Amino acid sequence: MTALAHAWPLWGLHALDPADRARVKGLVLLYGAYGLTTGDSISSCGTPENGLDSDTLAIMYRRLGGANVTRPIDFAREITAPTYVLAAGLDALFDDSAMLFRSLESSNPANTFVVADGQDHGFLKGTGHDPLALSALEQAVRWVDRLNAAGNTGVGRGL
């Protein structure tokens, strides 16, 4: 269930009325499951042992509502808040992060896509002892700081 934990805020955002959604000043998304059950990254990095293979992901989405569940990649174009997406380069969910980022409103210059090369799903758990994990989090914090300082404009770079 770890994979889905990172997508919960997007479902919450989607459920808000437009006035409340407009109050969200930015999103930091960390290698989440956004709706895909097949793809190159799932095929190459997903296994039943890590719970990120096609069959297990399909089961997780079915438990969330089956064919009727609205997945974040289905409503990404509605996300107008500046968004920082961190994808782990060796993550089975890399394609989810990349597709979600490509689907975001492209007119927002603050949208940012960052790839942690050579890292797999869950690498941020090593923040206390892995300098690469700590660096990835620090980079996200700097993005938030720049976003706040810039008033939500002009801090992004992307895919």
C-alpha cells in the first residue's frame, strides 16, 4: 500500500470544491502511483515482492473502486497549483510520475520534474543515512522556498 500513499493528496485535491482547490499553493509529489498498471518501468522494475508489478497494482486500484475509480492521471490537467514531481529513476512507478507530469497544465512555469537517477521506489526512507536521499528532499525544500519567495511563478523546470 506504500505506493498509493503518495497519491492520496491528489484524490483529496480532486474532491475539493474549486474555491478550496484554488487555495492550494503548491504540491510536492514523491514517486507515487497515479493510475498506470502497465508500462516499461513496471515491466522492468515491478515485482510481486516489491508489490509494484502489473497484477498487484491492478488489485490495488480495484480495491479503490475498480473501473469507476478516477485516477490522478485522469484529472491531472485540472491541477493548476505549481507541482514538483520527484521520480526515482529505477522505480516501477517512474512512468506514472512522468505521465502525470506531462499531463499537468503546461502553462504553469513552476511545474518541475526531477529524476533521482539510480534510485528505486522508497529510496527516501534512507534520508537519515543516504546522502542522495537527503539531497533529493533538500532539493524539494528549495523548490518550495523559491515558490514561496516568487509568489508561485517562475521556479520550474521540467521533463
